[in-house]
Amino acid sequence: MKNCKLFLLMVVSIFSLVFSVAANAAAEKSTFDYSAEKMECRITPPMIDNEEAERNRDLLGAVSDLDWSIGPEDAILTIIEYADFQCPYCADASLSLIEYQKAHSDDVRLVYRHFPLSFHEKAVPAALAANAAGYQGMFFEAEEFLFEKQSEWSVLENNEVFTKWLIQEFSKFADLDFDLWYLAFSDSDNEAAVRNMYTQVIKAGIVSGTPTVFLNYIDSNYMFDAASLDSYIGKIRKSEYRVQECPDVLIEEGESYIAILETEIGDIHVELFPDTAPNAVNSFIYLAESGWFDGITLVRSYDNSLWNADGIGDPGYSFDIEYDGVQDFDGPGYIGFANSADEQNLVGFFITNDIRGYYDQKIRKDCGDLNFTEDAVEKYVDEKILRFSKNNTFLGRIVDDDFQKMMQNPGDLNIAGVIIKSK
């Protein structure tokens, strides 16, 4: 509350300085070379480090028929888990991963690799029991059972007692040929395979404890809860659309362009402003013609002061914010490119509604019953809009009639496609 009051008192005195800075911004906007083959941009680092994945794949070995895995071989996400059946943290992780794979069976492949730690004496017998079930196609059923019962068997007196427990429990497994299971469980080659896997992983030098989980061979850094995995799959999907170079120059000097957003309430016409934001308009046209906005949704947000939309993925490039020092987002129906933390334009765009009303209500709510002048509030809102305008490139404006159609629609809007036409 105190900071709110101090800031409002400061707004009046600093506002003229802010406007002088804004006026100078027009001279700092980037130039655009219409004769160039490619527009100027920055190729951004990928969200996923494929080089790390290749290094880890070489060290750990590709997933093969020798692995215990469930899910499609061409899955979007392959989860490789190194775990110890007696490790309590592994129980939590493994059961979560099993449930996640079940819920995303078309997109996720789960691979389990044994890493029995030396101080867990029951880890190897448990691994042998799971392997023996796995030879009959029931490894993950056995894994799930062993981790669910871990608190019961991990406290047993010794391995002799534990072995009897395993024999008793697996003899009751539905659809399991117990005689075949027992022969595999007792086979010395089974134990040799488990211990050999541990030795090979130790030599690789990148797994030292359990659970260790790799997402497409990239260390998950213990972020393998459902929300983190959902986010990672989102990154993978977005990375599929990355370009390797800046977009072609598609706009012509002096030409005007219209973007037509095809929605369920009819076409929404957007007048684009290439004179003041040539990089943004060129990029928008490139993305639209590449299908980047096909099937996305304009979502109402910030108390209906904005509609936000994300593209289908990460295009792999960015460019500087363009601000002409004149045009601000102080009105309805303006469309702009959102910016990143490093002041570069992103693929997502937004459409304004009542930005001024949103800021006005917000400051009054935040400041509560403090005494402040209407003039201070107005100047504060002006400053917020100016800052917002300088940080997001002004791309164009929706024609009035079409904006009224948007306002009459109470929900979000789905964009089937975007058509670009020259005027």
C-alpha cells in the first residue's frame, strides 16, 4: 500500500520524462531491407538440447529389444528410468511414471532399467522377480506390484525370507505361468544380466543414484511429475516446427496488407501496418502462410481486456521490438506481437479490448482506500499503456464491424486459418 502511494506521487513528476524517452524511440526503430532475400532476425537456441541427448544416447545405449519398455517405439516422449526396487524414492517416481504412461499411451514410451544399489540387499531379488515376469510380457505389472508392496517386503528379515515372499506372491499372479516364472527367477543368467546392466551404467558415468530419469535422453533433473512431463511434451511439439533460417522477405515497400482470421463467428479482417512494423508484419505473413496459426484459439484474459493466442510451436527465431513512438495500444481492436524477457518478439499475438479500463480498475483495487487524485490515476494509467506499447510491437488493427462481432461473442474464438491479401 505504501509503495502504491509513493508511486502515484512520483508519476506526475516523471511522466514528462517518460514521454520524452518515448519520442526518441521512433528514431531507434529497426530499418527493413525490402530488397533482401531474408528479413533480419535471430535464430534462437532450441528449447531442447539435442546435442546432450545424443551424448547420453551414446553413453547409455539406444533403447532395444533387450530393454523393458511399454508404449510405441515412435512415441513423442521416451522416458528412461534407472531405478532400484528397494529405493523408496523410486517407488514414488515409478508408480507416477507408470500412471502417466497409461494416461498417455499413444505419446509416451516408458523404459525401465535396473540400477540396484549395493546397500539395498533386496533390490536384486526384486529385479529377478520382475524380469521373470517380463519374459512372459508382464514386467510392468510386476514392477507396479513390487513398488506398491515395497513397504511390506522391504522390512522383511533377510533375502531368504524375501525370496519365500516373492514365490508366494507371484504364484498368485493372474495370467502368469508360475512354473516358467520360477525357472526364470532361479536362472543365474537372469541375475548376471541385472548385475551386468549396473556395471555398464556405472561405466557410462552419468548415473550415480536412483531414481535417475531421462526424457528423450536428457536428464530430467528430478522434474518428472505429471505437470513437468506435460510441459516437456509441449516443448517437444513446439520444437518440431523450428526453422533453420530467418523468413524470406515477403512484403513490398509501399504495399498494404489485410489478414483475414477465419473463425466460427465469421471472418475477422485485420489491417496490418508494415510501414511502422515491417519485421513484425513480414513475420506474421510468413507464419500465417506457413499455417502457424491454423487451429489455435484466441483466449479471453486479463478480465476481458485482451485476447491471447499462441502459435503452433517455436519458430526458432525472433526479432527486435518495433515502436514508432506514436502508435500505442490505447484502444480496442489493436493486434500486437507479444515480447520475450529479452525484448524480442515472439510468435504469439494478442488483441486488445479495454486496456485503459483494466489498468484503471487494477490500480484502484490495489491501492484500496488511499487518497489519490484522479489526475494521478490517469497519468499512472497513461504510463502503464505507454510501457506496454513500447514492449510489444503494434502489428495492426481489426476493422470496426468485425471487432463488434468479437465483442458480441461471449467466449473464446477458434481460428481455423489466416488468409493474407494485399489491398
